[in-house]
Amino acid sequence: MPVELKGSCHCGAVKFTVLSSMPVPFQICLCSICRKVGGVGGSIHLGAHTHTLQIEGKEHMSVYKAVMNRGQKDEHIASSERNFCSKCSAMLWLWYETSPELLHPFASAIDSPELQVPEEIVCSKVDSKPAYVRLPEGPKKVYDGFPPSTLESWHKDNNEYVP
């Protein structure tokens, strides 16, 4: 049975629960969007089932759709949505139009259960990282772009997928 994740924003105006089959925070994304919305060190996302999402305080939520390739000829608005609290700006989850069945809660928004520490962390989009940002300590795999494995395949390959 999937793990129930309980999360909230910093001020407590928004609370949510969602079921997750991919609850291990194994990857930190260092792309410019994740660094700017999640803090200088990037963002860590989990995987959850969109249809199980329950929200308290929905009226305090806003959505950010990132500007891709800002200032370039091919500038466009991303199809992904970053959901956050409109009162305290805490990021809650990421949702992709291309895979609507999945929701990606920000690990930083999860209150319970205590999230498992992975044996090795994956650092993605390191080519976007400024020199002053340090990678996490401990065992890691580092990718300039995105890693070859998906969130789901990593969980399955590491016997962490919870059906």
C-alpha cells in the first residue's frame, strides 16, 4: 500500500495529504527554476498519485508556470505548474501536464512521515548550478542534465517502490 504523505506550507494555511509509491527523496534538482523557487540549493521532489490529493486551505494557493528560455527567441511558458501558498510562498508540489497522473510534492513541504535518507543522492542539472552552490555531502551521482532513470524506475531499481 502506498505511503500517506502529510504536508503543509510554512504558515499552516495550506495542508495536504497524498498517497505516494515513490516516497524516497533521492534526487536534488539544481536547475535554475528549482534553485530560485526552492532556495539556492535546489529542490527535492517525491512522486505521488494525483487522484489521491486532498487539500485543506485551497483558497490560499497559487500556481507558478515558469518562463522557459527567458529572453531568447524560443521563450515560452512551461506546461508544468508549481503550486505554492499565496500567504507564505512555501512551495508545495509540482505537476506536469504531460503526466497528469503524477504529482511531485516538494520534500521540504512534507511533515510526516519522516522521509527516508537515501544511501546515495542524485544531483541533476549540475550544469545550471552556480559555482558558490555546494553539492550535498556523502555518496552521490552527478549529472549535468537529467539522469537516465526516472523517479519511478529509481524507486523500482532500488526496491523502494511501494505499490
